[in-house]
Amino acid sequence: MKKILAMLLTMVMVFTMVSAIAEDEHVLIYGTSTEISGDFAPGAWWTNNAADAMIRELSNDCATVVMNKEGEYIVNPTVAESVEGVMNEDGTKTYTIKIKDGLVYSNGDPITIQDFVWPTAFGCSAVASEVGAKLTAYLTIEGGQAYYDGTASVISGLRILDDKTMSLQIVADKVPYFYDITYASVSAYSMKYWLGEAVTIKDDGEGVYFEGLTKDAIAATLEASRFNASESRVSTGPYKLVEFDQASKQATLVINENYNGNYEGQKPSVPKIVITRAEDATWFDAMKTGAFNFYDTITDGEQVNQAMDLIEDEDNKKALGYGFNYAQFDRPGYGKIMFQCDFGPTQFEAVRHAVALLLDRNEFANTFCQGWGGVVNGPYGSAMWMAQAAEEWLDENLNNYAYNPEAAVAELVADGWVYDENGNDYVEGIRYKKVTAEEAGNYVHTKKLDDGTYLMGLEIEWSSSEGNSVSDLLSVMLANGEQTAAAGMKINQNVMTFSELLNYMYRDATQGDKYGVPTYCMYNLASNWSTPVYDRSYDYTVDPALLAEGYNTNFIINPELDKLTMDMVYGVEAGDSDTYLEIWKQFIQLWNELLPEVPLYSNIYVSVYPDWLENYEQTSYWSFQNAIVYANIAK
Amino acid sequence: MGKYILKRCGYIVVVFLILSFLMYSLYNLIPTDPARQELEPQRKGLKADEYQMLYQQLRKEMGLDDPLVVRYLRWMGLWQDTDGTFNGVLEGNFGYSNLYKRNVVEVIQAPMGNTIFINIFSTIASLSITIPLGIYCAVHKGKRFDSATQVVTMLGYSIPVYIIALIFMYIFCVLWRVFPIMGQKTAGMEYANSWEEFVDMLYHIALPVIVMTFGSLGGMTRYVRSSMIDALSMDYIRTARAKGLKEKVVIYSHAWRNALLPVITSILGWFLGIFGGSVIIENTFSLNGMGKLYWQGLNNMDFELVLAIQMFYSIVSLVGSLLIDISYGLVDPRVRVDK
């Protein structure tokens, strides 16, 4: 027995010694709640999970147009000598891009103009689809569709003009577009590395075309390159992906000594980043015990408070040898109640207003976010530049629907919800309203009286996804709230899987006839804008064909709302922020009146990092992969 | 015997076909649209008509508009694929993971390796504790040690494994900091050699193995104990003792061999179970194993991945039950499996 105990103790000592080796270095160990898939393609060509995207951005950064710290799209002076856009007479727009001299890959090889051109050309090739890549450049580049279909041998809108210059012509129906500078964002990827040496790209004066590009010629190389994580990987970003352990799902990145710099010429100094999996249930203990030392974008209020405890824990700091700091930033989005506005009680604006007035949104946000969040009054997040630029205007012009059950009742009464189920004057219970046959539709809570009158009950069918803490809180504070019943409203919660919820929301009859029938008039969801592009085009379309295809999931038929959302991006020249902002305000104000959704909360996010990391400044759009380039290790 | 095995193999094929159709149908009954799921991330970057065109194209490519039977036969490789080839399970294509955008076989390799590695340790550890413990308790039935073991094993049997995992994590990882809390290797570690890497891996899987072993002690100990008690009450044991045989010989040569028959079913079941990961353990300790992969497949509606895993488990179970039947004949000469 003694021998066994001694052996066990020795083993534990050996293990502890082994684990101690790693703790001596300042390695940034990034815990991610999204598992790395191992697919490191140039873009979201195949997979697009958050962890993959982050690694992709850390290891690739050689684009002609990039986003700056302020969330604006700008020409990248490190990469591009010039980017010039010219509107053509036929309504298309041509961008001419000249790249800088001396750009190199991680392995020291020079970056050529062909390396900038081929990814766009590949997106115009049917071979991309054959190998399973989701690329749609052929829909944007003039002549791309013909090349894709095989009816043209060159992509007429994509040109290599000389050793440093290329041009791309955007199809007429995509310009003018407020964000059209993003069309001129082309990134360099080594064609030799990704497609192999058998493929070349040429331009004989009429447009770009590939030679030797077939599925058989590239499939093996492309597949190997996608999943390659080693020194042989050719990339352009601040970091090189040198290892990905498939078994433990752990990726290791080290500084790329040949990095050309970001748009400000900044280069990284944190030598090594390891990205590892974090579990929601154990992340706190994992950080506390040093399994990882960086946890990005904590969204849940309770977890944020846990993180604060960790930051203040001096004993743990002594045990670990380092403490923690945090960066906080606003969520570029919001959680919401979403209405479908073409049937049932929620087709009436007064009912939508009443729901908003019956919910104490400040209390809701405070409870849900545990103090780490607030309320917005429109479809925006406080991190957006428009919201910041129009902060005062928003306060003055938007209805904040402050909790007011009496006002809710008054709105309902004014709208005609003044009857009981027999058509008599309302006294108690559920309110009813006299509606037309068209308004009644097939909604389950309507009845036809003997005299032919249609009565609709103020009974809202709510679809909520399972295991959703927002739903639980809504159920307590709204659906089962005394104020709701007292107002004569009933909200019936129907819990289902998220995919089923989407089927009902999209009215997707291909998944079953029942989904095609308007059933639930209320949903709880969230909206996020992970990039600064705020493009709501088609979201409020009134085109019946598009409605049938699942656009405008609010089913709110308001031509003005549709026009504003289309004009906001397709009616404004790129760079004309003033006009954009003006239309945005009009849209927000109209939306706030119509209230197709009730915004519930907009969180404050927190990222926790080790206290030996200095100058780490993360914001809503300036994420880890951008901010880490400026960070350094404290001396 | 050969004829019997052939007959059973025939049954296995029939059961597999029925099972595969049922499973395939069940997953296809789930109201979800893989084409929409696939295109959703791109939706904002596309104009409405472009989205519709791509959506319809994708539905066609995925064969989503074909009848269920056609899709099943296509998946099995008995019907032409949308590209005109036969490319299904029977041709060695076990499907394509929509989540990982790779062939399922490639996706499964690493988690399967991990699961087998962890489960082998856990199974061996469990059996080497439970069998001697069960025998000892049976031989010393009613004594203080037996009673105490009954209580402890009942406790281990009753407490859900995730509770055990969390308690052990708190004690060993947070309070004492003896074991790492998650993962399979120390992040950022540079190993001097593969032995060091192996030791680090052992260090990481030690606690999950301890938890799995602890969680499975109760069942098998009680099973072995009860089987041994039955065997020890037999007349031949009394005869053996009357003959003056040593107690060890009586217990291990006479009683244990006879007690082995019911136990072997469980033991073989355990060994077959090394292919199947534990959803709870792997998720709690952040281990990349089959249980976690299966869970992720289900959560992300990656049905080809889930189907492939389930079909693999079905085959393992079917082959396993055949092996168990054959082993009966080997262990107990009274059993004739070919009859």
C-alpha cells in the first residue's frame, strides 16, 4: 500500500512539474466558447464559426480596404497605393486598385497582383462550387455570371492592368451602395499555396481567366491547404498559425516576422497566442486555475459579475502569479420581442404598443443583464456610430414606452378592445375587438357572432425557444404578470426548438404545411451587427413575392418603411454619411412608432485578460484580433 | 458454429438496413431546412433574387425536393446522386458533415481516438477494482466491510455522473489544484519529446478517468457480488469445500468461473462501450470525444454526422451481441450457441 501511495505521489509531482513549465512564459491563452473546426480557408468559403474566423483574421491581413478602430471602412495605406472608384455610363462602377511595392508573405515570398486577383476570379468560377466553396463574387463582378455559366472565357469586369494594378467593375444593380467601398476590398492569398503550381491566372486585355483550373487539379491542394496548420502555411497576418492539434482542438499562433503591418503600420509584440476550448459551465474555474488567461466577450450578466470577482481576487492572483484586467464595450445589437404584424392581435399597432407599455423594460434589462446592460428604443445598438452621432436626437424624438399599464389600457380602449367574448361591454377577463373578416383571418382566437360580427380576443400566441433565459424572464414579467391580465391581455407561451421557431417565423411551408399558416404573432429573438455594415434592405419589403420567400419576417406592410431601408443603402453615395444618417433617423423614428419589435436589452460585454497584458483596447467592432496587435507584455 | 455465425451475420445485415431506414426517416422528419441553414450567413450580402436563386440551386444539389425513399437510397448508395454517381454508405462514403465541411470519416477520426484512449483506461481501472471488490464482498457477505461497500457503491450508483464530476473538479482542480480542470494538453506547452506530451495527456485525462471509474464502481461491484453470492451457494461449492480444497481454489476456480457467465455480458458490453463517448464527461472536461461530437452534431442539425455515428454504434452493438453469444459458448461448455 505504501509503495502504491509513493508511486501515485511521484506521478502527481511529475505531472505538476510538467504543467509548471508552461506557466513560466507569458503565453496568451485564449479560451473560446466556439470550437475551432480546423478549416482555415481564406474566408468563410466553407465554414464560418467565430473561432475559425478569428484565427483566419489573425493569420491573414493584406486587404486593400479595411475597417479602422472607429468602425469605418478605409483604404489600407499599408497595402494599397491607391483605390479609385469611377461610375460608368452604363451604371456600373469600376474600382482601380494599385498595390504597394515590397509586400511579402510570412515565408518571405513577394506578394503579386495575381495573388490579389485570383480569389475574386475563383469566386466567379464554377469550379469553386464544384469543390464546395460558397463564393458568390460572380454575382457582383461584371461578366462574372457569364464566366460562371461558361458562356464567356474571361471575366470582363476583372482586369490585371500591370504588375501592380488591377481593376474590378461592379454590376449596375449593386451601385450606388453606401458601403460600396467594401467591394474594393480584395485580399492577397498565395495562389501557389492555395491552388498549386499547375494553375495560372492571366489577362490578355479583355479580362481575367484561369488556365489549368479544374476540380481535379486543385481539390487535393485546396483541401490540404485548408486544414494545414504548420510552418509551411503561407499567410499575411500578424500571426502565423503554426499548429492545430485536432485531438485537443488547440491552435497555436506565433508572430509573423514578415508581417507588413496593419493599416497604421502596427505590428504585434505578444509572441504567442494559444486558442483553446472553454466550456460555459467551467470557464470561471478554468481561468481561476490558469487553464487559460483570456476570455473574450462575456455576454451574460451573471458571468460578468463572476469575472469581476475574479479580477478582485487577490488570493488567486498570488496563487497564479498574475491577476486579471477587463475591457468593456457595448453590444452592437439588442434582444427583442418580435411581432408578426399581418394577423392576430399584433396586426394592430395599439396592441404592440400595449405590450411594450406592460413590460418594465428597465427592470427587465437590469435583471437579465445584472447591471451590465441597458435599454434601447429602436433597432440599433449603442455601439453604432449612428446611435452615437444622434444620441441627443434619439432621446428627444423616440418614444421610450416607459412602463405604464394605465397607458396600455388607454391605447387598447382607444383601438376598440372594449368587448367581452359575447360582444358586450368589457368588464373583466380577456378583451375583445370587433374586426373585419379579413382582419380575423384564421386566427385561433377569433369568433363569429350570430349577427355576423367577428370578434378577436386579445390573446397572443408566443413562440419561444427552449432553454432560453430571456423567455423565462419574459414569462414571469410579461406573460404571467398581473398587469397583463389586468389589462385584459393574455399571452400564451409555446416552447419549441429554435429550428421549429424559425420555420414558423419564416412561414416555411416546405418543412410542413402547418408552418405556412400564420400561427404565432410574437417571438423572442436577438439582433446583432457584427460588422459596422447596417444594411436593412429587404428587411421590410412589401413585395408579395419576397414576403412569401421569408423576407420581412415582421410581415409589416408599410411602403414608407421599405423605402427608407432601401434608400438608406442603395440611394446614398458611398461616403455620404450625412444623408445616410438623415434617412437612418427617419427610419428609426417610423420604426419606433410602428413598433414591429420591442427592444428588451442591449448588453455591455466584457473581455477578461491577464494583467501582464498592456494597451489592450477592445471595442464592439475592434475585436481581439485587431486589438491584440497593439497590446504588449508589461515589463 | 460457422453456420450459426453466418446466419447471425445475415440477421445483422437485415437489422442494419431496417434500422438505417428508420433512423434516416426520423432525422428527415425533423422540420429543418439544411439549404436555408447553409445560406443564412450569406443572406445579408445577397440581393433577394440572388438569395432565392442560390437557395433553389442548393436545394437541388442537396436533393431536398426528392422523396424520402430516394434520399435514403441515395444516402445508402443505391440510387444515383445528384451528380449522376453512386456515392453512398455502400460505396464507403459515410456522409459529409455540414458543420465541419469535411467527410464524416475524417471528422470522426480524432474524437474516436480520444474516446477509445480514455475509455480503455477507465474500463480497465473499473474492472480491476470492481471484480476483486465484488468477489471480496460476496465472500465476506454481511461483514462490516461488505455493508460499508454496499453503502458507498449505492451512493456512487445513485449520484449522477455530472454531480460527481463537479464535486471532483472542485476538490481536485480548484481547491487542491492537483489536476487540470479541462482539455487534453497544457495550452502553450512546448514538449521536448513525445513522451513528455504523452505524460501531459495522461495528466489531463486522469481526473475524467477517475470520475468515470468512480461513477461505474457501483453497478459492476454489486453485479459481481450478487453473481458470486449465487455461485457460492451452489452445492458444488459445498462439495469442493468438503473435499478439503483451499478456499482460494474454491473461490477463484469453482465459484468465480461459474459466476462469470452473467458478468461477462456486462464486461463485454463495457468493452464495446469504449467506442461510445460520454456526452457529460466530455463536455464537462472539454474533451474532444465521440460523445461531444455527437452532441454537437445534434445541436447543429448535422444529421449526416449524427447518422454515421449512430450507424457505427448500431454495428458495434449488433456485432457485440454476436460476440457475447459466442463467448457464452466459450466460457460455459453447457451452452451450445449453434443450436
